[in-house]
Amino acid sequence: MGLGASAIAWPDEMCWAFVGRGFHVVRFDNRDCGRSTVLADRPVDLATLAMSFFSGGTVEAPYRLSDMASDTVGLLDALGVERAHVLGASLGGMVAQTLAIDHPTRVASLTSLMSTTGEADVLLPDADVLPLLLTPPPADRNGAIAAAVHWIEVVGSPDHLDREAAADLAARAYDRGFHPEGTVRQLAAVLASGSRADALAQLRLPTLVIHGTEDRLLRPEGGRRTAELVPGARLVEVPGMGHDLPPAFWSVIVEQVTALAASTA
């Protein structure tokens, strides 16, 4: 899933919809979030990270997206899964792209949802979103929940705002494992990994790119650029969708991914 987001950010109902289409769904916590390994002994200073990136300097990171993709391979191995239809959202889309690049034989199809290519010109959010991205959340439970709701107010689908649902998800995620320092390490991995443009242009996998027209965190240009780079990729722009997964958009995602998987049979 996305930056700092654990497996439960994938809505249960959407996952069951995939099951109803014949999929065996595996959702998991990336490293440094939820119940996965937290690399607490490898701190990254957020201010230093931002300064290095925006000054054009070298971004130091404890790990990169390729390591997170290798984690996914390890999970597939543990589950005895040789190849999978891979769907990744936001940061997870970047990991999914990297998995397809580094381990193409493990990917039956690739769906990159609300993600981007790592190129600097399509990586940055809207100007008023950037300060929010670079502001650590409060450490206390109530403060963290309030910050998560505000985040959805800013970057979520504007006509589908559900503050109660956002607060419920944030509360469950906090209780499952709250690791804001891990989120900084994940952000460092994104910035240190750089552009995937050349590698994406070499992919030869069935690929679908889904992006909301109202995404202010990873702008629609990032989805368009991803689809432009990957040979044969299909782009689906979802009107009204921001950087979240409200119920109104579950069916289009499930239908599009199902159609992609069917095309590989």
C-alpha cells in the first residue's frame, strides 16, 4: 500500500469483490509499517532528507524500492506463489513497478494505481500539499487520527469525503502499529531510488495504469507518464477520484484489474 499505510488500507469489501471474481487476495504490510519489521536502528532525519532532495544532492536511505520489491518476492516464496497479478497503490505502485522490473518472471500482470515513475517532474504533489507531506504526524492516538482525517480532506476524492470512515481506518491502523519514523524511511527509499523511466520502457508485461483525475498527491501526470513509458500499457483515468479509495470507485478498479488478468489467460 501507500506511504506509511498498512495492509488494512485496502478496503475489506474491495478485497472480497476480487475474491468473488476468482482471485486469491494477499495484502500485506510493507517493511516499516503495520506489523512488519520496523528498522528502528536506522533513523532518517526528515529535514535533512528534504534538503538533500530539493538541493539536488545525494539522498541517503537505509533501503531502496528494490529492497521492498525483494521483500515481496520473499513473501511470494513463503506462500508458494510462482507468479501473481500484482496491484500496487501509491508507494505500493512504485514497489509493484520495481518488482516487475527486477523480477518480471514473478509478475503475471501489473496494475499501477495512483502512482508514478520516479521522475522528478511528475513526482511532486501540488504545492500546498507538499508542506503537509513533510510534516510529521502527532505521536498521540487522537492527534494521529485527526491528522489522518485532515490528510484525506486535502488529498482525497473531493465529492466522496467520509470523515467517519477515515477516522475509523486511522484508529485501526494506529492500534495495529504506528511508526511515523518508518514512513520517513519509506519516503527516503522513494527519493533515493530515482527514476524508473528507462526500465519501465523495457517492460514486456500486461500493464494497466489507473489514476484519479483529482489526485493532488501523485498528480494525474504521473499515471499518464507511466502508461506512456510501458509498451502496450492501458491507462484508465477515473473522474473524481483523488488519492484514496472510497467505495464509489471500487467497482471500476475491480473490473479493470479482472479484465487485465483475463487477458493473460
